[in-house]
Amino acid sequence: MKIAVDAMGGDYAPVEIVKGAVEAVKLHKLEVVLVGDHAAITKELAKYAYDKNLISVVHASEVIRMDEAPAVAVRKKRDSSIVVCNRLIKEEQADAVVSAGSTGAAMGASLLGLGRIKGIDRPAIASIIPTLTGYCLLLDVGANAECKPVNLVQFAIMGHIYAKKIMGIAQPRVGLLNIGEEESKGKELYVEAHRLLKESKLNFIGNIEGRDITRGRADVIVCDGFVGNVVLKFGEGLARDLMWMIKQELKKNIFVKVGAALVFTQAKGLKKRIDYAEYGGAPLLGVNGISIISHGSSDAKAIANAVRVAKECVEKKVVDCIRDSIHETILGDDEDARV
Amino acid sequence: MKIAVDAMGGDYAPVEIVKGAVEAVKLHKLEVVLVGDHAAITKELAKYAYDKNLISVVHASEVIRMDEAPAVAVRKKRDSSIVVCNRLIKEEQADAVVSAGSTGAAMGASLLGLGRIKGIDRPAIASIIPTLTGYCLLLDVGANAECKPVNLVQFAIMGHIYAKKIMGIAQPRVGLLNIGEEESKGKELYVEAHRLLKESKLNFIGNIEGRDITRGRADVIVCDGFVGNVVLKFGEGLARDLMWMIKQELKKNIFVKVGAALVFTQAKGLKKRIDYAEYGGAPLLGVNGISIISHGSSDAKAIANAVRVAKECVEKKVVDCIRDSIHETILGDDEDARV
């Protein structure tokens, strides 16, 4: 198995990306092809000892910057690292792509290079959220700011597959993010999505309110990409700022410092649970291939974990499963029956 | 000054509501009129020693339950506690209303009883959010699941007034919640609202991403009621569950328990900062009167604080200020120039 990694994408590219790729090949028994500026990548690679058979470099002369309009950039910059990564999959020289660059560009390049799965109108980005009892999958977290009810249903089906195949949940509980429990609650989009989800074959448990996301009531939580993106980033910011506030409180008292040291040593398990780097990346579900989108500030650990996620998606044939499931659930036997 | 308190609204009504009213008259130099079942209220009042001149009871024979459709219920149940509270303001027998009952009913009863301020198409619920540097005001947090761009601009103006008058911020920084910093980001509603806010006289600082809400970059953050409600409840749930997870981690090690005890004693200041009961209630801005909506699970402390918030709003003439400001900012000299 070979994973294409966009060496030029992310706040700490190429340094942390190359380091992460080296860690990944050591840990996960796979090959990585680093895509981007050949000189810059080989300079970084020279710092490490690794099996030369497992890491190769493919040169790409361009980079898509964070401030470029993604839809235009992926069409214009055909030799950009992220576009080349997706081309490698198309040409069967790689099995998946990992990028910590512009989310819009990663999405655009995968849509352009891999295409959509038949039956999926809009791909969605799915993110793992830690809960009191384990983890849940929230989608869409940013691919689609505007959605139709049928999009939310398709997100639910893709989330169901992912939770089953990758998270190992036999019968995933699917919830719809909303502002009240009753099915009449929320805006039109959500009322209609609720109706469609209730009619589907999914294990739909109804609406999930904001305060229940981290409670572990649902395994898959579906929402539009605007709400999902705000929630994901708010959670990240709140957890970070709350931890900072706790530390500041503790610094005020010298006696408490001893206690704090003990506490923070013990709380490492918790820190690991709420650290996005542990999850590595969020899959873009609905495209015809495995595309993992990593956090812009990914370090080597996050990249190595994203490569692991990519590997699992390839092994568990996530794309094939979504293709089959969408056909059964939405298309039925007769394609005209499509919602 | 006299504050009407809905004695029948909330998970712990009338017990905690009556207790909170007694605390409020002791702390805040004002009168409270408790509205609801006369027998139930007087039974609770009998438990306390208080100045009989400061607390009166007005009987209301009906209660609007959480599961009733609010718009219908406020029209049908004219003798419900929340409807009577608002009628008392209309009849100038009270200066403000506080309710921890159904948010929809509290909103509906205030809309029906008090009416809208001229120039405001949709009232909004504004909630205080603790940040690293102080507090910010988030609105709308649930009054309007669907919004138009002009609604968001009106929310911004009302938030500006509230931050200035009640939070004491001379020149409030107004931000628009969005999924990216660039003004082209987000959905149509937000792109258009951004354009209108940029043209306004407000101190508009642009888009605020989810991860920046608790950073303290903006004093007023504007969004539609669907997103705001999800964010508010998610923050409440996450803070609660994160604290629980920390405690669970600490329990695993007996040596750490000593440290934990020290830490949690010291962290009381922080707990106070993130405890919604400290803020008491969220004002419904845009109606022709002061209406404070409290959390459904309000205890006596939360109710006493909500009464304090109501008092401040009356003293600072928040309604008059919004009325004048909307006229200047939106209506201008010529009413036809209204956005």
C-alpha cells in the first residue's frame, strides 16, 4: 500500500510533514510517496534514517496557498502538490492522499481528480469527536456551507459506513444535530432531513442537541457544514482555553502548584483523548478514493496518524462500502427511486 | 422597581424560583411580584423571612408546559403565569419579567404582550459567554432558527447597545460568526450580512471563527439562532463533560487525590466564571420591554442573578437605547431608507 502525502501543505510544511511520513512508514508497514518540491523534501529526508524502499519523492513545482480561491487554484495549478497527489491515485500509483494544506484545495483537488461516488451529490468532511463514553463522528464539518435535506441523509449513510467499518461500531446510532428534541424543531432543512432519516433504514435516534454531543448518545451526528465547522472549531478553542484558564488559576497559589503537577501528570490520558493530533485527519467521504484532510497546524504525530487513518480506510474498502450502501439505501433497485 | 417573576417556569419551579426571589429582594433593593399558583407560592414563601412589602403574589391559574407549541399556547392560555407576567408590564404594574420556563413560551408571551421595537423585525436572545479576557455577548442563541441578513445586522445593533450599556464596554467590537476569516466565506446569508455590517456605523471587526469565540477577540458575536443555540449548548455540555473527565482521571490515583483537592479548591474562581447560574439569564432583545429568559434548570442563585440582570436593564433603559439607536442606524431620518 502506498499513501501520497502532500509535503507542501500545512503550517509546518515540509519539516513536520516529512518527519511524520518517516514515523508513519516505521509504525504502519506501508509506503509513502512525498509530493512537492524535490529539493526541499530530500533536504528534510536527509535528517532521518529510514528504509529507502518505503519512501519515494514525486516532484511538484507548484503550491496552493491558503489565501487562494480553491476552485480556481486546483484548475490552474495542475502541478501543485495537492493536485499531483490526487493524480497519483487516479493513475493507480497511490492508494490514498493525506494533506494538511488548504481544506478547500484538498477538497477541490479530490473532487476534480477522483470524482464523486455515484449517488452522492456532495462529499462531506467527517471528524472524530471525543465523548464521555468514547468517540462520535460529526459530519459535515466544512465541505458544504449550504445543504439540502437529501445531502444530510447522504452524510448520515456515509457516516454510518465509516462508524461501522473504521470505528468498529456494529449498529451505529445516527443523530441529527438540532436545537430541540422534538422532530418539529429547527429550521426547514432539519425538519425535512428528520423526516427522511426517520424513513431510512438507518438506526436513526432523532435529534441531538448541542449539549449532548459529548455525552455519547449518538455514534454519528449529522449537520450542515456551516454548523459543523463552527462546532468543531469552537470545541477546539474552548478545550484549549479552558485548560489554559485552569493552569492560570493554579499558578496563583504556590501550594497548589504541587497538586497541579500531580494532576497534569495524571491527566495525560485525558489530554491524549482531546488532542486532535491523535486522530490525525478527517476523511473526505463521498469522493471516489481515500482523501484525508489534516489540521492546518499538524505536527509529525498528526501526519503519522493521518497516514494510519488513510491506511485503515484503504484496508476496510470504505469507498466500495459507501458505493454499495448508497446504492441499496438511496437508489434501491430502481435508480429512478432516488430521493 | 418591580420585577415580575414567573414562579411556575423551570425544572425546579416553584421551589427554587421562590427562593431565588427572596434572595433577590434581599440583595438588590427592589420589589418582586411572583406570578403563578397562589397556594403553591405562598406555601414556599412561608419558609423564608423577608420584607413583606417587597414580595407580592399575583395568581395565574394556568401553566405552559415545555411540550406545548408555544405560539398556540400563549394565545390560548391567557391566564398562564408567563402571559400574566408580560401583561403586568403592559399595565405598568411591573418593569420587567424573568422566566425559566419554555423559551418559546417566554418569547411568544413577550412578543404578544409587549410587541416589537419599531425597526426590529425579529427579537433575539443574547447570551453572555466567558472568554480568556472577560466576556462576550453571543446573539441570537435561539429565537430565530431562520434569519435574513438584515436580521443579523439588527442583532448586531442590539448587541452593541447591550455591551455598551450593561457590560460597560465603550466601543464594543462586533464580529460575525463564520467558517473563515475572508469576507467571501460562509453561506449567502453570512456573506451578505458581512457586507451590510461593513457598511454600518458599528465597530465591525469582521468574521470570527469558532475557535476564536473564547479568545476574547470580539465583544459582540452575531449569528443566526440555529448556530447560536447549538454553540451555546455545545459549550455548556463540553465544559461540563471536560470537568467530569478531569475528575475521573484524577480518581484513578490515590496520590493524585491530594493534589486534586487542592486544585479544585483553587479552581472555584474558574468554576464561577463558567457557571451559567452566575449570569442568571439571557435578555430577549428587540421587544418593547425587559424580558429575561433563564436556563430551564435554574436554581435560586440563577433566578436571583436573572432578577439582577433585569434590574440593570431597566436602570440603563436598554429598550429606549435600542429604540433610539435602531432609528439612527437603520432608519436614518427617512423611514423609507430602511434596509
